[in-house]
Amino acid sequence: MAGTAITGTPPLLQAEVRHDGRLLAPWALLTTLLASSSMLYPLIFPTDEDRSAFAAAVGSNPAMAIIFGPAFDLSTTDGFAAWRSLALGGLIAALGVIFAVTRATRAQEDSGQAELLASGVMGRAARLMAAVWMCLVFAIVLGLVTGLVTVAFGGGWNATMLLAATMTATAWMFTGVAAVTAQLGSDARTANSLAVATLGVLFIARGVTYALDAPDWVIWINPLGWMTETKPAVDDDWWPLLAAVALTVALLVVAFVLQARREFGAGAIAPRPGPARGRDRSTWRLALRLNRGPMLSWTIAFIALGLVFGYLATSVTDILGGDAALQQMLAAGAVTDAELVSAFLVTILSLVGIIASIPGVQTMLKVRAEELDDRLEPIIVTATARPRYYASNVLIALGAPAVYMLVAGTLMAALAGAADVGVTFGDVLLQAAATVPAVWTVVALSVAVVGARPHVALAAWAGVLVSFALTILGPTFNLWDWVLAISPYWHVPNVTSADADWWGLVWISLVTLFFLMVGFAGFRRRDLATQ
Amino acid sequence: MGEIDAVIRVEGLTKSYGRFQALKGVDLVVERGQVHGFLGPNGAGKSTTIRVLLGLLRGDGGTATVLGMDPWHDVVDLHRRIAYVPGDVSLWPGMTGGEAIDLLGSLRGGLDEARRAELIERFELDPTKRGRQYSKGNRQKVAIVAALASDVELLILDEPTSGLDPLMENVFQEVVGEAKARGASVLLSSHIMTEVESLADRLSIIRQGEIVQTGTLADLQQGSRTTIHATFARPVPDAALAELSDIHVDGLRMTATVDASRVGDAMAQLTPFGITALTVEPPSLESLFLRLYEPDADERAS
């Protein structure tokens, strides 16, 4: 029986690889770039003094630990590579396979493609099997390419290959997670959201546990913690990877059992009859309704982020207490606690801002998806002007991230303000508000892309990627200011500093305005998508 | 001829996608109060023309006027007065059919509550199901109800019944007939012969981006041929078959075609040979289509 369930897997796998291979390649490219670019470390930080100063800077900003995980050893190039690429490389690899698994399973059922396949000579489990195999093999390829290229640029063999293997292992585990969520959600979007949310929670949890020096067991209950505990270039432990393989197998077993039990096209949650009459009677209500689900999830996510980062802010000084170099600087009056805390807050709020721009871009890409699915056409042929339709969506794309920023900001402000660490409630909230214009610039780019150049809709993500690369990764490259200034977050002033320059916000808002005008003009003038 | 009251007037409309020329100078006139059939093979440019009329696409050249307005510039005012049913209806997966009807109706400026209820009843539509649960035919019913429940001057229907069963197809024809009786004009693109035959006052046939024929059904049948099946008592000599063509003789049975205007003459020549059985088929719309859709139809059409 098990034999017939997967009949037809090989030809399906072949078709899948041909169809999806191109979409997977960029993820491997990203991890390779991330790891191999770390080999520039000797150029950026040539001397031991440079490196220990850099280590002190990293150590003094827990925001960095949340994103990159703990820095075990920044004195060597391999240690730097491990610190900078392990957490993010795993994140990238995991996202790649999550989307691939969902694309090859749930998304096909949504589009009806799978129905054609299911009626052919094919076992019930063949589609899931093909998707899983593709991703497992892809994860190995990703690890090999990342590892070998990095070694070619000068990485140490053992440390580099272990680092690359953690990315493969993370991708394996999330192939398993996505295989399970594809059975739970009854459409592709739900399946993706469940898997990405799992990844996000584990990722932030790992960062926070290391930043707070939490007890060992907290690290070990998090599968992503196993990856960090391999400590490439320091301990070079390979055995935690075995746990990842075991978890992958367990998740896949669960996925196949769930898959065998459910009916075609159905999920764990069955749809019920809805209202016969509608209350949503404007484009604004429609846009709100289409974004309702994601808005709820993101609000919860930002409440969580606000609490976590707010708590972290209150303990910044404790965390830094162990750092000898920093203690000297504090004692000498070179820096104050309040300065450290506010530097931390600027960085972490930039990160929160970058995350907040993601739902904004998603809202704009949803407009494009609606157009491609022929659901924009019936709206436009009513007495609805195009700018009005676009404006309803742009309002949500800009408004929701601003609200998320203020939600997270208020929670951080409440926690940090109450903890007597040298910043007030008003400072933190004002800092969060000052970050909002930068978020808008990034989202406005997607408004311009979807309005004027929808064929390259992926370019809508450019703002998010560039601001992340420059604002979060940029400092680890010691980049020049004029390069860093490309990211709108660079222009966000530190509101507690006496010489805060507010003009930066004016400039980036002019850019925002320009993007919005391009987007509206484009959407008004262009042909709508036809099949 | 005097100025006719046209709801749609298209002259020399062109539209290209890159190097592919989808419309090569379309001329189309739809008179007020009429149902105008818009026919043509797949990919001939029907939907492209309709999308230009709806202001979804912008024509490259020529002019298009709908209800006296420019469909690209006067979008909002124009759309208040027209309703559209596409052939491929896509609904919001999580929204019920009833909600979609109300949303689209409100965006058009309100709908007739009594007619909404009546149409849902007649089309046997369950408005509490969600978009993703509907079959193709049911999605189409949602779009039809949404369009026909509002009081509009012009209905633009692009293969509106391609997923409906024959019973619902009948209901659809009744409903469009009622809309016409209320004074609405209709542009109806369709592949269903009976639908066009029973509803359309005039027809336009488009092929490869150009209108090749336009007129009433009778006009279009003018140049086409009637089919005669006959059985004779005695063999018919070749001389008596002069008016006929496409002749197939099988013993005493014969099938042939004759120019529609010469049926009488042909009968006069055949009667002396003792006709024992006879059927005369006027040119059907179907044979007309087949003739006009054929790639070599150009010469005959022009």
C-alpha cells in the first residue's frame, strides 16, 4: 500500500525541479553571499585591536545578539563567519524551503493544477513526496555550494562545512514543518503563515535566550538553538545536527499521516456557511477585509516584539555589566548608561521598522495578486475610480505598519520607562514614531512598483532587502556613510541626543511622496493585467 | 441613412500587445434597446474589444464611444450606467456569494433589492457559500445576479453562460429578455448558437482582429446556402441539378445545397422527378459560423 501511495513520484519530481528550480536558486545564492562575504573580515577589521573593538561594540548591543545570535569568537575570520551567517543563513534556507513545499502542495491544490495531476497515474502521497524530496536535496545543494564557495574564498574546511551544514539541517527541519503546515491550513496562504510564524517565533526566541543568558535547557528546547550550539570555529560540534535529522524524520512522518487522512483540497479547518448579505460595501471595506487576517496576526507579532524588546531594554545595563572594556568606558564617563540604552533602542526600533515594512509590502503585492486573479476587474468596471481603489490599499499599506510601530513602541516605552535605565516613556515612543517615516519610504517603493512596473513585482521587496542589508548588516562591513545613507533608517535621528537632525526625515519623506506619485500615476494609466 | 441612436460606437479601433496586433481596426455599432451578438473564434479579439469598452485597456488607435462617453477618461460616470459579466468569474475565496453581490452592487451605486432576491431564487443560487466553494457555473451565477440586479442602460456580457447547465441557460435567456424589455441594451459575446439566435437583434463577427460581417441574422444568411435532402421516384438527370452544388447522390437519395434566393427555382426543376421525401434546411447560424470562421472566409466576406 505504501508503494502505491507514492506511485508517480519520480516524473513529478522531475517536473517540479524544472518548474521550481529557478525559484529555489536565489535562496542558495543568498546564503552563499552571506557566508562567503564574511571572508572579507581581514580587510575590514585587519588588526586585533580593530577586532576587539568590534567585539566590544557587538557585545554592547543586545539587538545584535537577537539577529545574529551570540558571538563566541570574533578574533578569527571563521568565528566571524559563523557569528554572522549561522542564524541568518538558517533563516534564509528555511524560508526558501517553506515557500517551495507550500508551492508544490497547497498552492497547486488552490490553483487546480493538482487536480489534473491527481487524476493521472499517481499515488495520493506522491505530490507531498516529490515536494519533500526536492527540498531535502535542495538543502544539501545549498549547504555544499555555500560551504565550498566559502572555503574557496579562504574559509577553514571544518568550521565552514559545519556552518554550511547547519543551514542544510535548518532547511531540513523546516521542510518537515512546512510539510505539516501544508496539511493543516486549507489554503496556501494559511499554510505559509503557519510555517513562517513557527520559524519567526523560534528565531526570536533563540536570540532572546542568548541575549539574556538564559539557562541551558531553554536553549536546548529550541531546535534553532541546536544549530547555534554546534559553535563552528569554536567547538566544532557536529552531533547536534543528528537531533535535527531526527526531528525532520518525525515531522515528515506526522505530515504523511495527516496527508493520508485528509481529503483533497481540505484542511484541518472546514469552511462553514457565511452570511447571505454583505456589509462591506466600499473599496475601503474590501481592502480592510482582505487584509484582516494578516493584520490580526501581525498585531499579535508586534505586541510580542514590543514585550520582548522592551524587557531587553530594561536589562541592557545588566547584560553589559560583564563586559570589562565597557565597564572602563562607563567608569571614565566616556559613555553613560542612558546613551547605551538609547543606542540600543535606535537599533532595535530600526529592526522593528524593517519588520513592520514587510506587511506593508505584502498588502501592495496583494493588490497585484488580486489583479492577476481577475478580482480587480469586476471592481474597476463598477463606478469605482482606479485611484480610489489604489488609495484604499495604500492607506492600509502605510497605516498598518505605523500602528504596529506604535504598538511595539508603546510597550517598549512602558517597560523601559518604568525600569529607571535613563530613558523616559516619551523618549522611546518618540523614537518609535520617528522611525515610521523610514518605514513609509520602504513601503512607498512597493506602491511605485505595483502601480507603475507590476511585471517586476518582486522589486517591491527591494526596499526591505536594502534597508536590512545596509542598516543591520552594513555596520559589520564597516561601510561608508554615503552607502549606509541609502537606507532610509540611517536618517532616523536619535531623539535623545541633543543635536538630533530632524531634516533627514523630511528628505526621506520627499522620496516617499515621489514614490507614491509614481505609483498612483502608473496605476491610473496602465492597462490592467489580462490573461 | 439617418443618425442612429448608438450606445456603443467603435471606429477603426486598434490595440497591440508588443508586436502582436490583437485588434486591427474594429468597427462596431450597437443600437439602443437592442441585443447585439458579438461572435468570433477564440483569440479573435472579442475580449480585448470588450476590455477597451470597459476602460480596462486603452486602445492604441481609432475611437470608441460608450453611451456617448470615452471609456478611458469618463470611467466612473460611464460605469454607473453599465454592468459587466466576464466569462471567467473569479471570486474572493473567503467571501460569500451574497456578500460579493452586495459589494459589487454597492460599488455600482446600489441594486434593486426585489430583483436581487428574485434572481437568486430563479438561478437557484446559495448565497451563503464562500467563493472557494462555488463551482464554475455557480461563480458565474454570482456575477450574473450582481450585474442584472442593478438598473443599468447597457449590459456587456462576455461569454456569460459558458459554465451554466441548460436549465440555467434558459433562465439566463429569459432574464436578458426582461432586461431588454426594460429598455437596456446588451452586447453579448457567446459561442452558444441558440442563445445568440434567440436573443440577438443584430450580429457582428470578428476574426483576427477585424469585423468580417455585421447585420441582422437574416442579412447574414443572405449569402449563405440552404441544404436540401430529397428522395425521388425516378433518377434525376444532371441537367436538372444545374442550380445545386455540393451534390451527393446515393441511388434515388440526394443531398445538395442551393443559394437561399434560388430555392424556388431548384424545386421547380426537381419536382418532375417525383419527390417522395423532402427536407429543406435554411442556413443555420452554426453553418454560418463555420463558414465565416474558416481562414479562407476573407474573400467571400468582402
